[in-house]
Amino acid sequence: MATDLAMSIVIATMTVMGLPTDDRNSLAEIYCGAENIYHESRGQPDLGMIAVAQVVRNRVKDSRFPNTVCEVVYQDNQFSWVNDGISNYPKLNNTIDRESFIKSAWVHIIASDHEDITNGATHYHNTNITPSWSWAMTVTAIIKDHIFYSDK
């Protein structure tokens, strides 16, 4: 799943934040969350990155979705980067991408402590597209070029 460098980044981020690093499940969950934030929102403002993390968290809490971060992130046809045919490994060969992945890990960790700025959103998309599912949902937030939705 993770490259050695990417997992080292997750471990270092957890260490700096004072979190234990000896639980493989916690490491995997943070890695999967960071990977999703990295691919989905690394060009977004901090609030946009937090919102993407909170959508995953909201799905984990919702009985209609899987109950772990990794299962939510890798659920078929939920996040475009997972099924786009391009390598899912974060590209960490330059400083900008490494810093983006570090920030993504940090955001995944802190997002659970933030008030839900998505107002319960379980879906989102870029403003450049209009998915067929969006018409039946309620807009809960708009952050930069992402629209967040709930169907409750």
C-alpha cells in the first residue's frame, strides 16, 4: 500500500504530534486519509483539505459506508484518483510534493478535532463537473472549487 518514504512521513508526523506509532492499524488509517487528502485537495486552502478529511470521517460514521478510513477511501468508484489508472502512490520526489504529503497527514490527524465545516457532508466534487448524483443532494458547503453535499 504505502511506499517506505510515505510511511516514514506518516510516522514522523505522528511523532512530532506526540502520537504513538506502534499501532499498525492507526498508521494505515492515517496513511489512507493522508493519501486521499493529498490526491483530492492538495491545491486547496487549509479549510478545503480539512473538509475533504471530514467527508471521509463523516462516511466512516455513516452506516451506509464502510467503517474504516482505508475502506472508505478505497471503496469502488468513490474517489476519482483511486480508479483513474494512474499510480496511487504520492509522488514524493520533490520538496513541494513531500511537503504536501506531510501537510495531508497532519490535516488528516487534526481534522477529527475540528468542528465539521462541511455540515455533515458525505460527498463532494470539483466545480468543473456536475455529477449525476448531485441533483438529489443538499449543498452543505462550498470551499474554493469544491462543493460539499449531504443527502440527509
